[in-house]
Amino acid sequence: MFRTRVHNLLISSDGYAAGNYVTLDKPIGDAGALFRSFDGRVIHGIQGIDDPVTVDRAMFSMWGQGIGAEIMGRRKFGPQSGEWPDDGWEGWWGEAPPFLTPVFILTHYPRESIEFANGTSFHFVDTTPVEALRLAKEAAGGLDVRIGGGPTTVSEFLQDDLIDFLHIVTVPVVLGSGVQIGEHLAALENHFIVESVSTSSGLTHQLWNRKT
């Protein structure tokens, strides 16, 4: 069964999922504290990781399982705005981005696609969430599509009722300001079955599965 999924959406105790301003040095603005307990080594599975298999690592490892394409907002790809500068920017991730799939980047300024040797490709599209999901589903080859963020993009897909599964991680930090996903989403829980588990690290994982 095809699903549209969100994974590892880290949110502070006061409800913020990113900082207000993204720069070259701060990919999520002043919200870096959200990642203190995040182990990015396990996003494609726990193989090769010598550390204990904790609940947190098991939850984080779902990120890459069964995913055939991703959709992200422009600000997750880079800090630029307006027309794309001729600066050679290819994202935050260097020569081996971790996605390993086609990635569709929502932007009002389409440009040529970028392809990497590890199977990651970035495609820049000026379109609606519905149309972006159609393109991603077609590219996913029967696998699921991940809505990769940032929080504004996740919120847009939730508003359009396009998300089947949502993994939210509440982190015990207070940011005081930033970007939320909850605006315009009152009573969202009525459309999902929600389970949660807290771990000794202080993280609380919420799994939101769309009601059938």
C-alpha cells in the first residue's frame, strides 16, 4: 500500500521545528539544539552501527525504509532566495547526499536537475503539493514518498490532506521562537490514530497513522 510519510520531524517542547533564518552556517537557523540526540548514522538502517540498538535509533532508522522519492521545500535545500545565483550550490550534503532517490524541490524558480553518482537526483519544480506528489509517486517506482520538510512544507501537505504517516519527535529543549507546523491544523488528530513512546534520552516519539 502506497503511503506519503514524514519521518524524524524534530520539534522543541514549545512547538518549533526550525529557526526563523537559514544561513550557510545554520541549515535550520537557531534550532540546532533539536539535533543533540539525533543519530543520523542510522537513517538507512542499524547495520554497521556498533552502538546499542535503542528505541531512538530504531525510530530514526525508519527514515529510509521503503522510500522511493522525497519532496522538500526550497529552504531545506539551501539558504538562497529569489533567482538562483551562479554559485555552484548543490545542497548541504556534499557529493553524496543521503537520499539515494529522486528528490523534488518546491520552488518558484525551476532550474536544471542535479544528479549524483549514489542515485540521488534533485528536481526543481514550481507546482502544487498535489502535483508534486503525483510526480514523486511516479518516480518512486511503487515505493512510498517521504515529505522531507522543512516544517512549512510538511504543514502545506497536511493542510491538503496528503500525508498518511507522521513521525514527530518532541525534544526537551525550549527555542522561544521559530517555525511551527501547527498553524491552520486545528483538530488534525481527528484524522489520525496517534501512539507515543518516551525514551530515557528525554525524546518522545509520536506515530500518527491516518485512520482508514
